[in-house]
Amino acid sequence: MSTYADELLEGSIDLHAHIFPQLFVDEPGRVLDHEWTKSARDCGMRGFAMKSHLWPTMAQARILNSVYPGVTAFGSIVLNSNIGVLSPFAAVSAVSLGAHIIWMPTYSSAHDIKSGGYNTRIAATYKQKIPGEGIVAFREGEKILPEIDAILEIARDADVIVATGHFSPEESVILARRAKKIGVKKFVFTHALTPFIDASDAQMLEVADLGYIIEFAWAPVMPLAHGLAPSRIFEAIRKIGPERCILSSDAQMDWNPKPPEMMRMFIASMMRLGLDAEEIVPMVQRNPARLVGLEG
């Protein structure tokens, strides 16, 4: 049976979809990359951005795009320890290879380590702690690190997305201010309500008021993730405005539905809470399309 949520899923773009394997070869995943792609195409989705905490995904995206016409996979890079952390060279090489998103550190960020975020899975998998105390966005008050400035300039010149990763809300706001000053056009506050990020309404509104996008993800809602209340996302969207938000799956692990189904659940849940189609469309279609250069 097809519902109105299925209809709104058609033409959507998920800008936060994890690839498999994520951490180890035999890791249980709900879908492999080619299954994700076929499933997205079968649902009428327009595309999805492939994210890995460990490895750039541009090569996988290029292969999938040649094999599965009709849906677009977008590659990305996350600036974590295993690829040199805040490396301008990693950023410039990634965009040269077709990356559409540059994520700031996730498991390597000082905030992730302090708050018990994704680094706990990394440490458990590889039986060792993340090196050092983690990466911060700024030192000496609010002075952004020079390598971040260089990365922001690379993103600006290549017209690709900068996403805040697992920086703290305070770091993310300061990063957004700096990105605006440098002239970055495409900036996303990554899953701002995920409990180990837990941005305030004021922080999200400040980033949105700079002309940037607030991302809400569905994976944190799932029972074996964080159990985030969907109503909290709904309330935030109402305050920020759907024209300044995107919805994504953050899909991973085999206890979750397939990623397109997670997106459909997200759409249906927001509608059940009170959003209408005119509010959903910008968040799953127009805003993601603009961010990856697929307007129209």
C-alpha cells in the first residue's frame, strides 16, 4: 500500500546515509551499498550522500552511479584521525575526486570523546582508545584553527557542503559564524538534536539565521540508538522553519529498517505530528537538492 508519505519520499535526497561495512568487514548492516542504491531508486528517491566515519566514499559513489542510472549517490569525506584529521590536503583532494560534503571530525572530535559518542564504538571495535584528547574547532577564546580556515576556503571555492560532524554545539555555532565570514554558501549543522550533540533552540536558530541548514536525523529516534522523541524534532522544525531544515536517515546497523523506509517513517511521523506536505517538501527535496547542486 502506498501512502502520502511514500509520495513525498519520491524525489527526496538523503544527505546522511552510512555505507557498509562501517567498522569491520563482517559488520551486520541492513543493506549493502548496491542494495541501498537499488532500494532508493525503486522508491523513487532522487539520491543519497554516502558517509563513512573512516573512509572517503567518492569511488563507491562513482561506481554506483554508473551501474544504477536514475538515482544519484554523492561521495563525501569525514576529517577523522585515520585520514589525517583537519587536513586541507585531504579536503582539496576529496573535492577534486568529486566529494559533495566535507564533514568535520566525528569520532575524533574532543566533544565526541567527552560525551561518549561514536568513539565508544571505534574503541570497542579496535580495542584501543582514540589517540589524544580529540580535535577542537578553536583555541584561545573563539579563534578558529588555521587549518579549518583553509578547509572552509576549499569548500567555498568548490561550492561543496561543510557539515559540523560531532563538534559541540558551541563549536558548531562559532564554525558557522566563521564560514559565513569566509563566504561558504553551503553549511549544515549535523544532526543537531542527536543527544550527544543536543543543540539548544537558540544555537540552531543562530546558525539558521546565518543562512545555513539545520539537519535532523531519524536514527537517533530508534530504540537501540538514543530514543529521541520525534516531538522534539517537530517542535524544533516549527521554531526554525522547514525552509531552513533537512531530514535525513543517518541510517546504519541491522536493527533499523532499510534507509528509504527510515526516510518514509520520518516523513510520516512529522506529518502525524502536524506538518503538512508544503512543509515536508523543502526538507526532503528542495533544500537537499540545492545543497548538492541539483536544483530543478
